[in-house]
Amino acid sequence: MWWKMRMRKRIPGSGSQPSDRGAANARSLFHSRGRVTGRLALVVFCLAAVFTPTLPGKEKRVTTKTISGSVLDENENGIVDAAVSITDLQSGKKFTTASKEGGRFSFADLPPGHDYEVQAVTKDKSSEVRKVSSLDTRLRIVLNLRIPPPKE
């Protein structure tokens, strides 16, 4: 035991006694660098997460319904500039558009879980009211509206 007390009193590096103080310095240097490296890695990770653009395949897709079709006369010819109206039966909102070349019309970006009524009007004549159910799971629905409506 007397030799342990003697070794503690010696100044490291001044004699032939090995010193473990250099190993302690190396450990503290490693650990402090480890903490700095860990903090740096955390900052880099956070910046990468914030500034990385989202990939197109990972985006949440918004699902909407489209109702389109043609306004036709009794000879199956398209009627241009017919007023085509759609009514959302849940919200009560009504939208109107004019039929284009060939009698074509389209209503896009409609909520899929709603019921709709579609009708075409031109020169005091109107088509029958066509209904689209919320139970219809198709996202693209094609309706042909006939003016005057076919006789039964």
C-alpha cells in the first residue's frame, strides 16, 4: 500500500511511472466529440426532414367524381349551348354550364359521396332529370341527356 500512495504523489510524465491521465484525456476528448457529432447529426437530420420535397407517389390523393356526357336531340345530334345544370342534393348547391361542340358537358371535382341531379334545358325544352346516386362508386360517370326526352 505504501507504493500506491507514493505513485499518487508523483507528477505524471516526470518519472518512469506510467500515467493513465493521457488515457483519461483521450476518453474525454472522444466523448465530447461524440456529443458534438451526435448533435450535428441531429441538426442535419432535422434540416433534411424539413427541406426534403415529398415524393409524388407518397402524396395523399384526393378522390373526386366527374359527371360528363352529351346533350342530344331526337336524331342523336349534339346540341350546342344547352344549359346543363347539376344539383348536389346534400348541400343544395346548383351549378350550370353550357354544352360545347357536339353537345358535350362536364362537371369535375365533385365530392364522391353525394347524390346529384342533372338536367339540360334549351329553347323551352328540357331533358328528363337524371339522378346519380352516392352509392355509385365510379369516379367517372357518363350521361347522355336527350331533348326532348324519349317517349315511353
